[in-house]
Amino acid sequence: MLGFEGGKKRFAVSNMCFSNSVQKDALFCSKSSCCSGLQVTNEFVESYNPILPGLPDDVAKYCLALAPRSNFPAMGAVCKKWRSFIRSKEFITVRKLAGVLEEWLYVLTLDDEEKESHWEVLDCLGHGHKVLSPMPGPMKTGFGVVVLNGKLLVMAGFSVDDGTTSASADVYQYDSCLNSWSKLANMNVGRYDFACAEVNGMVYAVGGYGVDGDSLSSVEVYNPDADKWTLIESLRRPRWGCFACGFEGKLYVMGGRSSFTIGNSRFVDVYNPERHTWCEMKNGCVMVTAHAVLGKKLFCMEWKNQRKLAIFNPEDNSWKMIPVPLTGSSCIGFRFGILDGKLLLFSQEVDPGYRTLLYDPDAAPGSEWQTSEIKPSGLCLCSVTIKA
């Protein structure tokens, strides 16, 4: 491969055609008499330089995509082209077409003393792989977490920096392939305790509390191709402590509280990106402590009813309640995780002998509930599933 990264010399070719072998020789002999009058620009070298010598780029990309995921950080250090491809949406698409996507569970856990948190990674068997490097920026609570194109986005939140507190607009991205954090464009509005979700490759942030602690009705959308947040039509009323999910190309916002209602809101705000309009339903879930989308359904746990799993079907806007086979305290709380098409219920009680509950929606009637050895190292604050 041609090694021109970081070089300060500029070369170029003008009005000449070369065979592959002559091209390579010409590019490396800028000071010889045979190359007098040649100027090869960095842009030319970049366009000429193949991903893998001797292979068309589409074949080379397929070869790179077949590599085990654990090798990606080292591969990303080989050259800019490799790193750029591994960071792209195309890389995930090629791996999906090749049938080699790996599914890992990223869990934000709290340590035994409940003072510090960290992200850890579990595979489909529950084996721990690594602990991620700390999230950049000041410590925050009330932030949003979304998976987009095989990457983890951590957005906004209530930040504490040098003794000062404020609603943050910062957005950071963790690249699960290259094992690195990077800064993305800031939101237009600093917020915390808001709803967020990915719909059709775009990320939406809805409501929450603002810089002055005021409840918000503002909504913005993130375009990853442009690395830009854009304000769109606001909610009909401010809403906070809510959550969001995407179904059939639409954004659903429910739970939490909203102004003009007493107590927790059962209203569901639905946004249609094609029409750029909001509509409303009245049969949502309230006081939700955990939620997850599995297949084409939403699974929720309500604070007042920890012994039942609420399942929402967006096709007919209906809810179904399923008893949870709990043992011990009725006050037990859960956080959800998803692996291999199954719902994991992580206990919020510190009990070394407790085994994770597992719900399999595709299992035969009567055998949907099982136990699993998959378990984070500490209390689960939230989790996301990344396929890459």
C-alpha cells in the first residue's frame, strides 16, 4: 500500500496515463529524472490508493467487514481509508448483508458504593468483554441514550462541573467498532429528563427541563450526515420525565408528566416525520420505570405495578398485561435489557444470589419466562443493544 498519510510533500500527475506498475513507480520517484514535471496531489493519491492492493474497493470492503469485531480498533489504525470505512454506515450495512453482525449489550452500571458509574459490555452469553473508557465531559444525570448506526450517543443531561450545575447541550458518541469517544454537534437547547429515540436514521430529543429548570415543549432532530440538530414543531404542551420510541417510521412519546394534566400523563404524543405533524392518543403508560422495544412491541414496567409487564402493540394501540413471576419483595424494581430477541429484567435489589429474569416472546405458551445467568457487575442504570 502507498504510505502518504501525514506527508508534507505534494505530488501530481498531469496529462499522462500509467499502468498499475508504472503508477506505483512514478509515485515513489518524485526526485528522479523520469518524473520531471510530475505533480501528484494528496487528493490524487487518496483516490488512487486502493483499500486493499490488487482488489476492487467493493471486494476489499467485504473482506474487511468479515473480520472479527475485536480486531476493529487495530484495523482502524492501519490507515485513514480503513478507519473511515469502519466508522461509516456502509460498514454496518456490509456486515449485515454478510450475516456477521455481532450483538452486544452495553450496560451503564453503578458501583457497590453507588457513587460512580461506568459502561460495561456483555455478549449474548453474558460474558463481560470490557469496561469502556469514561464518558467525556463533566459528570451528568438525566441524560439521553440512543443507538444510531452501530454507535452509542449520550446526549445532554444535568451536568455538574466545578461546583456549578446546568442543563447541558453536549452530545458525545461512542464508536463501538473503534472503541473511541468523539464529540458531536451540540443540541440547540440544553435539557435533561427528556425523551429521545431514533426513527428512520434520525435522532429526536423531546421536552424535558431546560437551563432555568423550566419544563420544555421544544423538540429537535439530529441528522448524522450533516452532524446538525434542527428544531422542529414543538409539543402541544411541555413534557418532562417522559420516554420515546419509534414504530413504523413514527415517534411515540409517553409517560412522565405534562402541564395541563393532574399527576402523571396518560397522553401519547405521536410525531409523523413525513407530514411534520403531531397527533395525540389517550391510552399511554404512566410512571414508567423501565421500557424497551422488542420486535414491533413496547415493553414497560410501571412503578405502581412491578408484578406485571405492560406490552403495547402500535398496530391497534392496545395494551396487554402479563404477570411477572417475582419472588420475595413486591417492591423490587427492574431495568430492561435486550439480547438475542429476548427481554432481560435486571433486579434493582442488591442480592448476589439473584438470577436475571428472561422473557421470550417467541416461546411456547407457558414457557415464556426463564432465568438467565446474564448479569451486570453492579446495579443497572440503563442498557442498550448494539449490533455491529
